[in-house]
Amino acid sequence: MGSLTMGATQGSSGIGNTSLRGFGGMSSGLDRDALIEQMTKGTQAKLTKARQESTRIEWKRDAFRSLSDKTLDLQDDFLSYSSRYSLKNSELYSTNMVDARGDSSATKFITARGASEMSKNLKIAAVTKLATAESVVSDVKGSVTAIKTGISLNAMSGAKKAKISNLKGTSLQFGNYDTTGAFTEKTRFTFPASYTDENGKTVEIDYTGDKQKLVEDLNKAAKQAGVKLGEHQDLKFKYNPGATPGNDFISIEGSSNYVIKTESSALEALGYEAGHPGATSTGSGSAAYGLGLNHFNAGTAAAHKFTQKSLKETDYLDYLADKKISISFGATRKDVSILTEQQLNQIKTASTDPSTRLNAVKAAMQENIDHAFGNGKIRVDRDTDHLTLNSVNGKDTVTVNAADKIERDNLGIQEGSSNRVSVSSSIMSNLDKLGLGSFSGNKAALNTALSHLKINGKEVKGLSSDMTVSEMLRKINDAEVGVRASYMEGSGRFVLVSSETGSGRTIDLGNASDPNNVAAKIFGVTASGGGQINHGEDAELVYNYGNGINEIAHSSSNTFNIDGLEITASGKFGVEFDPSGNPVTRPDGSYNYDSSKTVSFSSKANVEKAATNMKKFIEKYNELVSEVNSAVRTRREKGVDPLTEEQKKQMSETSIENWEKKAKQGVLYGESSIRNYSMSLSSVMTKMMGDLEKAGLSYTDMEEAGITMSSDFQDGGKLVFDEEKFKKAMETHPEKIEKMMTGYHGSKGLVKIVEETVTPYATRFSSKNGGSYGELIKQAGSNRMSYTNLSSVMHEKLKENAEKIEKIKALLSTEQDRYIKQFSQLEQLISKMNAQASYLSGLNN
């Protein structure tokens, strides 16, 4: 007896053999999933329809938002006073482009802006004074003191060595090797000359000084440079001083998948030595070719040579060869060699005596400086043991600098060393030159006094004796104390200038007799060095209306407001001036005018700007009208529904795009809000007709201005713009354009009419629309105002449909489970029957 089986169904399941739980048909031969798919076809159709409905709602939402966004953009760009292409601001149509006319030697000093009915008659006869600010010029600060260098007898004798960093400018390269030994760099750290701290201040790194401080600065520099040895692993060095002085080493903290490239130029200067236990890599790939952090640390710890390897000491005289210093004298700055190679050889050959060599270096330096600046300006001198620099006349300022801290330390000079005040050095190191000698040896008292420094009764915060003079000036300028502070290097004086020009302003430095008043000591004029106070003056302008009667206007600034015109003067003209630049007056106090220098004005509207704004507005307005009109007129095509995922899998991207473009058409057809919006836009020009009559204008005036309504009634109210006509009207009758656009004597103007038309449909300001952001935004929210999206009608519909989809999916799952159970029972029954048939068949055999 053969096995009992049922014929298999034809075709394959659309669900797929593994889309339902378990496997079917193993005994029966049935395509279980295909059968279940047919049996649940009705529910699946409901699910597909619900998903398509979500897609339609999303399309409708996006179509609403497109219109609301265009409406908001129109308002933002054109219909408010602050818009970048504002049509609402009456200044756009005013004759506010003013040109100064007359002799160019006078007109070059005058600019004007604004609109005035009097501008055609207004004439500027003269500018006799310009506004100046109150200023306080201090006495000369400190006597001229020679700059002492570290070029000394001790150095010439060989007892002092020049220190050079082997580490600065070298690099550690981090990355990985492949099995062939090829290196891929992930990051690198180049040991820099400086870094910027958290306050934005440049910090020079001292490679020859304290090593713990050096490592701290290197870690800050690495962090600022963003050097990471992994996602959360910063490059961080650790200084290990060792058991005895000089027996130190450096290590890298943490762990990393990166290794150090063995050819990295910084390895030797960091004291790494291969060959020590644990210092040499083993393995394959990065482990074989690279230097892991543990191997690097083992190699530096075993060698104990960080200081020894990171520094090099050299003979001081040899160090000076071709070493340049930067020297400033007056307004000139030049880099000058201390010794040339030829001069060095001559000195070494001539004598070994330290004093003779020091004198020879002095003579060579003098020769090189004279060659750069000329004879008789800067003198190289020698005290008992050191070379010094100063101006020959003992008055002019000389400033000396070197490339970096290492060079300055070797040469024994500070940054910006000067024979006067060194603005690059600390306040504490400039005490005598700043007039603060009374604080010598009392840093705490100086810090207290600086913490209370006041100008114009306002305290300047954050001052301390360790900050440079330049930083002190910057603190004063950043504080709101009403002055700008500076140092005149050429004369050795400090200057405070009032932040505002004009007469009647004073700079108050407080009680000069107070011994703790550092403001008066530094900036004051009470000492015998020739300080002075320059009082501010008002600007003075003489004008008339062509009637020969001059009026005099005064201003604390160089800008005057005369009958609506804002006139700014940048120079003096129109009267006779004495050699000091002051106007010459007659016995009666009047001036000797030069009528050939009289300045008059012509004004016109900014035609190009107005035409550009109008053209852009009409383009954007018509785009909005076109989209609204299209939404009203375009019907949905039956049978063109959103694609299912299965359908998309069988189509190309281009086909999908074309289908969905067609399916989206007409999504807003029949929406009452869109119909209403279309009718509102098409009635704009109808409203404009009555508005023009109120302003004493007509539609003919609009035609002459190049603004008309489209003659095609199907355009839905589009506007037509003739740019050339508009420009001509702006040149001849700008006041008419202003009335049309902004209203006049009870009329609203086109801008207001358009604003009132679009606001009920979309607005940023609900207060303008009875507490509503507009009908379009109510329906779908806005991309421009995301906070409106969750309260929109479309959002609620999507939410409801999503809940509906979940219910249908649950129903489908229940139906599938029921049919799976039934088919499982059938499989079990057939399996038993097959077993019995096999048994009976065996008995017969």
C-alpha cells in the first residue's frame, strides 16, 4: 500500500517559505505559506491599504508644508521692516542716496545719507574743527638703561655652555604596520615651540629648564593639538625623576592599539634605547615592526637618559656664530648676526684670553649693528663682565629679542628686552621704569594695588604683577572704563585716550598723592618728565541755505544731523588755517571763507536696490500663486496609488521616482483651505484698485510703474513686472511708488494687502491672526516652525492610521497563528496515517 499524501498546490508563496513560524508541508507536500497567504488575503489587503493611506497623508502633509513655507518665506524676505529685501520700509523709495558736489578738495571730506526736503538748498561752507578725544600722555617712564646680555667673561672662559634642545621640532608618529612592514600613520605629535592655553595666551615651552614643567606643558600642547592614541585615549607623557639627579626618564601613560614608528625622529631625544629587556618588539605586523607603548616605556626606563639625550651643550663662542637677534630702533626692526662665521674664526685665532675675546665679540657686534642701522645709533658696550646694548644718544628706544626662549636664555635677555619699558616683560620686572619703584621687594603690596587700579572710577579686573605690560594694557582696553591705553615705544610714554570724542569729557585717574594709586603712577602727568593732558574738542561745521546767512553746528563726533541729513566730515576746509591747523579768525570772531570750497548736495532714490527687491518679490509671489493654483486645479489620477515595498523591489529607481511623482499629483485637490487661499490670492489686485483710489492714484499709475496683473485669468492672480518701467518711475516719481507699496492717507498699499491676504494661511506670529498660526500650519505644521508639527491635523491622522496599522497587523498575526495550528494538526494526522500505511505494507511483504 502506498503512502497517503495530498496533491501539492501549484505556484510559490508570496510570503516565502520562512516568513511564517516553523515549516509546513513536510508530510503533506502542501505549500503551507502560500495557502495561508491566500486565506489571509483580505486582511493583508487591508494592511496594504492602511500603509498606502499613511503615505498619502505624509504626501499631503508635505504639500501643505511646501505652501506654508513659501508663504512664511515671502513674509520673512519682503513683508517686514527687518526683511533683507523689505518692501515695507519707506526708506527704500526715499531719495536718500546723497552725493556731495563741489571742489574735490572739499567734497572728499564730506559724506551724507538720509532724506531731506532741504538737501537741494543746503550748502556746507566750511568744516573748521574736527572732533578730538580727551587724552592723557604720561611723563617719560624711567631713565634709559642699557640692556644687559648674557654674553660675558664667564661664557668666553668656557665655564658657561649654551644649551640646545635635541627634542624641539622632532616628532613621534603613531599608527600601525601590516604584515609586510608598511606603516599607516594615524596621528603624530611634533614637539612644538609653544602652545595656546585655555585663556588664549601663547605659552612658550622651556625645553632646557625644569623637566616636570616641560612634561606638563607637552601634555597641554598634545591635548590642544588633539593628538589621540584611540577614541578616548589622549597622548599623555609622565616624567620620572629617577633615584638620583639626572637619572630620569619619560614614559607614555595608558595603552593603545597604535604603535610608534621606529623611525620617529623624537625617539633618541626622549632617551629611548632598544636592546633593554622589554624594549624591543616581537611578534608579527605592528608587534614586529612597531614600538608598542610598553616597549617604549621599558626602553626609556632602562636607559635613564631623558635629560642627557634631550639636551646638547655646546661651546658658547661657537654658539654665537650666525646667531641672529632681532633689534628694533625707532620704526625699524632688523635681524642682526651677533657673529659671522668669519668673525668667529678670526676671534678664535687671535686669542684665547676671555677678556680679549669678549672685547672682540663686542667689536664684531658693533660692526654688524652699524652695518644694519648706520653708525652712531646703537652702541654695544661692556660693563665689567657683560656686553650691553643702548642707544648712542641715551634717549632713543632700543628693543632686543630672539627667536625663542632657548635662545633668549642662552643670550641672557628677556622677551622684548628694552632700554625703556619692556612691554613683553612682567610689570614686576619693569618696576623702576613704570614709576613703581616704591613697590620694590614687596610683590604682595603691588598685587594689592593692581587689584584696585581704577580709571574713571571703574576698577580694572584681573591685574597682577606677573602679567606683562602688554597684557595690562589689553586688560584696560577690554574693560569698560572709557579709555584706550597704549605705550609709545619711541618716546617712552603711556597714552590714555577717551573712548568718545568731544569736549567736556575728562579722564579720571584718582588721587595722585595716594602711594598705592598705580594708575596715576603709570599713566599720570604729575612727574617731571613732561606729561600732558589734551582736552577733547567738538567738531564745528558752517552751513547755509544759499541765502548768505551762515549757521554754525557743533557735534561731539564728526557727524552732524541737519534737517534730516546725516553729514559726516573727515577733514577741514573752507576757511583760512594757521600753520597749526587752527582756523584764522577776524577781529570780530568771524572766519575768512573760501567760497570756491562750498559743498552742495544732490539726492536720488536707490533705484537698483528698489528694483532688485521688487523683482525678487514678484518672482516669489508668483511661485506661491502658481503652486496654490496648481493644487486647486490638479485632480488625482485613479489607480495611481503609493507603491508597496514588493512593487518597489520589481522597479528601477527612475521608474519609482516617476510613479511617485505622478501619484503625488492632486493630493491637495478638493481641500477647502487651498480653494480659499487661491481665491484670496486672485483677489489681491481687485483690493488694490480701491486702495489706489484712497491714495489718489489709479491702475494707470501702477502700469506706468511696471506692476500689473496677468491678463491670463487662469494664472490665479499672478503679477507682471516690467523692470525698465519700474526704474524709470523710481527715477522720476519715487513718491508714487512709495504710496502704492506702503500706503498713503488711509490706503494700505500693496505690501499690507498681500500681508493681510497670506497671514490667515501661515504666519510666524499667531497674535496677528487671532491666536492661530494659519490654516495651512494648522493642517500640517511647518518646516520653518517645527514646534507646530505635533499639534497639526496631519500629525493626528498619521497617529490614528499608525494605530489602525498595528491593529491590522495584530489581526493578521492571529489569523496566521490559527492557520498554522490547523496545518500542524493536519501534518501530524497525515504523518500517522503514513506510518500506519508503511506498517501494513510491511506485513504484506
